[in-house]
Amino acid sequence: MKDSKLRSDRLEFYTEDMERLHTELDSFLELSKARAALLIDRDGHLVTRRGDAVHTSPESISALVAGSFAATKEMARLLGETEFTVMFHQGKRDSIQLQLVGERTLLAIMFDDRTNLGLVRFYAQETALRLQDVFESIVGRRHGEELASNFSDVGEAALDELF
Amino acid sequence: MVQINFAQKQINAKIVYYGPGMSGKTTNLEVVHKRAPDTNRGELTSISTDGDRTLFFDYMPLDLGTIAGMKTSFQMYTVPGQVYYNSTRKLVLQGVDGIIFVADSSPGAMEANLESLRNLEENLNEYGKSLATMPHVVQFNKRDINGAMTVEEMNAQLNPHGVPTFEGVAATGQGVFPTLKGLASLVLKHIQSECGGGRPQPAAAASPAADAPAPKSEAKPAPSPAPAASGTGLELDDARAPRPTAPTTASTPEPVAHAQAQAQAPAPAQAAAPRPAPAPAPATAQAESTYAPAGTSAAQLMRQRSATAGARRARGDAQPQAGATRARRAAPRQAAERAPAPAKASALKGNLFVVGAAVLGAGAAAAILKFI
């Protein structure tokens, strides 16, 4: 039930949530020696990232990661697997591991030859559990801040300017 | 699903261009990419075949600027239109917040349009959603084709929910931005209705960039090869007040070649969290962290890990994912009864095809590695 609520509720992040997420990711990067870590919503939205700057659009990477993971999850289901929780892509210079965090988010870890896959996986698994706890606490919490009441009116004006 | 980050003052929404094969979905997005101000758009990522047919999706982030204190951006996707790719279409629809249905006005294309619309409804239902409650607009594309179906006929068949419609010739750019603006307006209203309620905020400090590039004028309607039937040609795509759905009001007509005239206050392309250098000291030294400061041996961490796993088991959370996958396929909340039957023949038939989808995933992975 908790997981289904996590899947269905919209995620809203506040300062303390981001601090907790950053704390976990920073710890992970320190221990694993990975280059960067991205937290990506299953819909393709980038939640946050830590570590070295990515050379190009992190939004594009997020969309590709989410799409890639969604495709393999569907394959797992049809093949009778519960799911594939980890994916790994090895490049010549850099590699990327995708780790499922609960049912809602993906942890994308970029690393190079400063570390190794075993070390990354070792710490990633624990990090994923801790991140899952953070997300569950986010969903279970009462909503605080809200959007401004004139959000859509201001948005209309912004659209007129942009388009 | 809209993602709201109050810490970073950011809202992200997912927009999908949907429609039958070759209706102009990718063309729409390419036009947006080409003509939107550089400060407002990201890279256009396409996973397509050698023949430039969309294989998995096209993607482009579009920054709308700061709206009522929130940096608002749309993640824009297209889907492959061919019937064969239904499973991948379904994946792309996950978490969608707004849909632009691109219909093909070519003579004889009505059946394909209808099939695509039915397919869209089915796929949305799998996620417990429906077109009736989903912000969406319809674009009648390819209005320049000889013998194009009439707008009235298309509207009658392809707009059961009475949403705003727009005419377009995406190949020349006409109608692309009015369509997008129409949907954006609906999506923002939808976000407001779901999440709003606070105090009013001052309008976005969006002073048009003085040095914004002049709008490209290729989209000017001038003598367009308008189909004779309509009589008013493609100017209608902007002059026509979009037919409002219940929550919207008719918008005033806009000039055609408006588009990207003024950029919003330059919105940073990187909306995500700041990127610090690797933290010199882990911040988890405090409290109940499993991670000890750097220098702790792996053996110690293994012990800590075991303790954490034991604690989780005691809480009954040892396998957070166990059994969740089946529940995942059961649509959340309102549509619990829609849990699909995985044993359907169609699902079995799709096995090989979805293995192919995994190959697409590998293609996406290759694209990811190219980026990094």
C-alpha cells in the first residue's frame, strides 16, 4: 500500500527533503568515487543531481534513462521477472548504472576508471534503500507550501510573451 | 505527473505529441526546437530509425520561464505513430500531463486518426487516466494537402470532448506555436487547480530580452496554399478562437508569426540542483546514518548494512519491491478495477515486440553514453 501511494502521489519537494537527498547522494559519491549521481523520476523528470557536472543536458539524460528503464521493466514483466532493478551500461571511458529506488525513482550513477563497478554497486544498494525511506517520508507528509493562487493567470501572460 | 520542487522553485510537466504515423508529431517538435529562443529550449533528442521514423521517442525540454515565482518547464515528447509500436507509446505516456493530438488531414487518413485516438484512450486507461480529464488539444495538420478533409468533419470525429482545436501545416511551421500555447494554457490551469491555493504572487519578472533574436518570419501566413474548401486558409489557425472546453475561456486570436518574438528573462537551462564539487566531508556524519565518514572499512559498512537490512525486515519492509510490480500494473486510485490481464493474448503477442523495445532501451542507453 505504501508503494502504491508512492507511485500514485505527486512528489513535492521542500528544502529539508532536498537536503536529505543531497546528504545521501554526497555520501554515496564520497564512498563510491563515482563521478555523478542523478535522481530521476520514473516519468523522466530530473529530481536532483550531485557530483561532477554533466557535459550536456541533464534533462535529456533523464528522459533517456527513464525511457530506457521503462522499456526494460516492461520486458521483465512479460518475461515473468518481478523486475530488473539494476541496469548497467559500459562505455569506453565512462559507464552508467541505473538503480531502481522503490517504485518511483531511478538513481543514475556515472563513473569512470577511478572506481569500479563492484564498489559502485555495493554502496548504491544501500543508498537506494535510504533514498526510498526519504521518498516515503515525503509522500506521507502533510503538504505545506502551495502554488500561488494566480499561478495560471501569470502563466497566461508568460505564454503570451513567449509565444 | 507534475513534479513540484518548492526548494528549487521549479515545476516540471510532461507534454506528449500523439497521433497516427506520419501525422506530423515530430515535425511539430522540430519546429518548436528550431524557432523557440535558445534560452528557452534544450537539445532535441531523437531515437529514430535510419529512415527518420520515430522509434522510441523524441524529447525536448522547453523552459517557460518563471511563473509566479516558480521556474516552469515542459518536458516535451513525441511517440512513434505506427500501430506496431504500441508498447513503446504506452511507456512514453507514463506520467503525461498534457497531450497534443496531431491528426492527419489527408484524404483517407480518418481511420488511422480514429484508431490512434482509440489507442490513446486505451493507453491512458492503463494508467488510470482518461482523455476526458486530461488537458489536451487537437491539431488538424497538413491543411495544405489537396483534398484535405474538412475541419468540421474532423472535429466531429476526432474531438469528442470539445477541446480547443487548431489548424496547422507543421512542415512550414504554421499552427505549431498556437497549438502548443493552447495546450500550455490548459496545463497551467490544470496545475493550478491541483496544486494552487496560496497567496497571489507578483507576475514573473520576465522582461523581454532586449537582444532577443527577431522572430523568424517563415511562418508568416502570407499566401499559403490554403485548401479551397475552407476559404479562409491557414490564417484560421490563429484567427479562430479555440473552441473552449469547460474550464477554459475562449482566447483572443493572435497574429500568426508571433512565436518566439520575445524571450522570457533568460531562464537557466540547468534547472536542477546546484552542482558542487564532490563534498570534502560527507554530510552524513550526523545522526542515524549508515554511512560513516570516509575511511571506514568495508567490513564495518557490511555490518552496518546488515543491521539496516535487519531493521527493515523487522519493520516488514525487507523487500519493498516484492509484489509491487503486479500492483504497479493495477492502475492506481480511482481505476483499481482496470488492472490489466497480463495473460491476454495481445500481451503474449507483444512479447517479441517488447523484447524489441528492450533493444530500443539499449539504443537509448547508447544515446545516454553519447551524452556523457
